[in-house]
Amino acid sequence: MTTLGLSERQLAARSRVSLTTVKELARNTAQRHRHHLTLSRLSRTLGLDLDHLRELADQPAFVPEPELQAELDHADLTPRLRTLILDMLAGTRTELREVRAEHNKLKRAVQTQLGHVETLIANSRTLSANTPAQ
């Protein structure tokens, strides 16, 4: 939303999703199952793959690897700091998924453009072959 310069109200209007739902998702205030159409509409409006938000919603909550959890349990950390570390790791994991999704989107766009170029080259060759020499 920030990148596109959209407010919650604008996102709701453009995606045809209720403002309440957009606010709940943006602020992560209501943990509930969202209909795939709702998430697809939001994804499309945000310029993401149609399944991007649904895939994020289907991801299990961040659970650190057992070794990391054991280290955190034995470390001299306040509960607040421990939570902060886990939240940062979860955020990094989410950002990595988003980068991968963007990479896949760009890769598909490049493949589409290459297909167009190959078609243009083939058409050009056909046209050259059918044009009498001067």
C-alpha cells in the first residue's frame, strides 16, 4: 500500500473489499480465515500474483528451528527481547517470500517479452523470405 501510495480506504474501494477487512488485515487485528476471492482481489489491486496473499495466509506461524529455540531458551534474554528476535526472524522470512514472489513475477514477465521478441523475429524472417529482391 505504501509503495503504491494507497490508503486503506482507496485499497478497499479499488479491490471491492470492505474497509473493515482491509483494516483488519493491514493491522493484523483479527486472525480468521479469509475467502480466497478476497485475498485475490487485494493481491491484484496491489499488483501481486493473484495467489500471493492467500499463500501468505496459508503459511504456518513462525516456529524457530529446535536449535535456535534451545539457544533462545538458554540465553540470558528478557521475554520481550526474545519475542523481538523471533518477530524479526519472522519478518525476514516474510520479506524473503515476498522477494521470491516478485522474482517469479519478473521472471514470467521477461519470459513473456522474450516470447514476443521471438514471434517478431519469426515474422520478420517470414516477411523477408516472401519479399522479392529488388
